[in-house]
Amino acid sequence: MIRRLFAPLIFCVHLPLQVANLAFWGALIILLGLVRFLLPIPVLQRALAPVMNGFMLCFGSCSVFLIRLFNPVTITRNIHGPLNKQSWYLIVANHLSYLDIILLIEFATFRIPAPKFFLKQELIWMPFVGLGAWALEMPFMKRYSQAYLKKHPEKRGADIETTKRSCQKFRHQPTTVINFVEGTRFTAQKHAVKKSPFHHLLPPKAGGIAFTLATMGELFTHILDVSLLYPDNAKHPMLSMISGQMTRIIIDVNVIEVPQEAKGDYYNDDTFRTGFQQWVNSVWQRKDQTIARLLSGE
């Protein structure tokens, strides 16, 4: 009760510190990104890449430090399987909040290679985030509505081609590729509109995963099935965190092999596409059950 009374004050102090943290590390990343752009020397680019990735990981660690400082939060990380920084991983995760991104960046520190996100093209204009992601060579995805695709069928699959080109850049050093498979953040309204067959998830979109695997499948050591939960603050996790109201965060990571049915031609092989969608749905069904179990406290 007392903490709720102080929530506006905590918000006014915590938010500027989080913004300053983002601005500081983002500016460093953008500065080195401009150096890489203006001096496209392979040796220099290879030398700067781990430094820039390190800055991103520092941002995540500092942000989580602030979260712990201003919130009475317990962060539980359940990791089912071995991890190392010399492998390539594909993370498939549910998406509840922008806070997910911070937590996944911090989770990668000292555990797995620095992550790369697939971002909506609109985020290129977000201060520090957009240019920072560009500097880190993260792919920006342009989504088209079904109505637009009916008028412009040549655009169908364009975002997948972007995925394919971007993933080629990740082949030269161990990388973690993160895909929010639902394509958008979960809300009760979206859950109802999409008539999701899952209790705690939106229906998964298989195309992005399929082309990531088609492009880098032989490199990925494992798939990391990550479930993110904010059990006491599910409605507005980001606002709760900034206001000092976050109490529990759960990050559940299931390390799984890349199955044979996940490798093939998703767009030209109907049989493979059907089998792949069934596999993705089975992963999502297990994730839904895992989330239900974690929420029940088992």
C-alpha cells in the first residue's frame, strides 16, 4: 500500500534513469556504427562488432540493475539444458511487453551470444533504439495488411526475404536470433479477436522461423523456447516496472534440438509447410501448458 502511494515519485525518478541508460549506451553503439559505415574495412568491422554487442549487453545489465533497485522484484530464471557463448541459438519467445527485450538482452549476458531482434520498421524512428538497432545490423521488418497484399501481391513474402538477407550477416560469429513468434504483444483483446486456441498465447506465425532456419539452420546448435511471465503485473508490465510495482518475473528457458521437420522449403513445399506449422503449433501448445503451470505456482 505504501509503495503504491509513492508510485508517482518512483516513476518520476526511475523513468529518467532508464532513459539515460538507453541514451548513453545507445549513443556509443550509434557512434561506432557510424564509424563502421564510413570505414567499411572488414578487419575494423570485425573488431568493432563485439565491442558494440558488449555495449548492448551493458545496457541490459544496467537496466535490470535499475529494475531491481526500484522494485521489490524476484527474477526467477529456469534453464532446462546447457548453454554456452560459442553456439548459435534461435530463441522463440512469447511477447507481453517492451520489457521482454530488456530481459532477454540481460539474460544473454555471460550465457549465450549477444541477441539480434527482428524489429518492426516503425521502430527505426524510436530515439536511440532505431539507430542503435541499425548499427547492430538488426533486421527491420515491414508488415503488410491482407488488404494491401490483395492490391500488391508482389509484396507477399517481402518481409521473409528481408529475414533471409539479414540472417546472412549472422553467419560469421556466434549469434542468438530472437523471434517473437506471435508477431505482436499479447493482450486480452488481441487474444479474443484472433480467436486463439491457446489460453495464454496468440497464434504463432511460422513463416519467419521457417526462413531463419532455412538460412541458418545448419548453424543453430539449439532452439531456446523462452516463456516470459509477469504473474502479478500482467496487465501493464512496463508501467508497473517503472512505477516500482513489479514483484515477480519468470524467465523459463527450454533448450531443444533443431528437429528434422524444421528444415525445408516453407513456401514451395506444401507438405513441408503443413508439417512445419504442426511442429510450431506443438511447441506453442507445450509453451501454453508451461505458462499455465508456472502461473499456478507448480
